[in-house]
Amino acid sequence: MPDAKPERRSRQRLAVRVPVSIQSRQGRVQASGYTRDLSTSGIFLYTDSQIGEGSELEMILILPSGLTSGEKRWVCCRASVVRVEDSEEGGDFGVAARIRSMEVLPEILG
């Protein structure tokens, strides 16, 4: 059996599927997707839009209560893409990104 790769993540990731709105900092890509897993320092998501490694992204999503102080929170994340997995047979692209900053957005009361 091959040796397991050492864990390089600084924080525990939660396996959670939440919708994500994605925009590149250069304004060339506007897309949507969904998470596979995330933490306060990184995210892996799937999207049907091709995003290049090294791209700077801004993402809007709801953080689950496991990553906040007990309540779901809307956040805006700024992140750098560190890895892209190619789409297989017309499926979604996998995107791994390091979160550089995260801002909690104000709740909209209805």
C-alpha cells in the first residue's frame, strides 16, 4: 500500500455541500458552483466554468454552523486558486482554493 500523503491543511475541513457564487477578481469569470468541503482557510468546490490555477476569486456563500459560533452566516471570501481538476465527460471542474480573507455579510431582514 502506498504511503499516505502528509496532511498540509492548517485547519479541519467540513464535508458540506453549499451553493457558491463565484467571480474572478479580474471580472472575467462569473459562475456558480457548490462546495465539496471547506474550512476558514480553504475550499474545494465544483463549477461548470473553467477557472485557471492562480486565479484570484471572490465568493459568496453561507458558512455552516460548524465553522461559525453556532449560526449559519453569509460570507464573502477572497481566495487564490491552488489546484484545478479537469472535468470528466462534461462534468464540473474541481477547484481548490486558499482563502485569504473572509468577511461576514450583514443579515438582510425581511
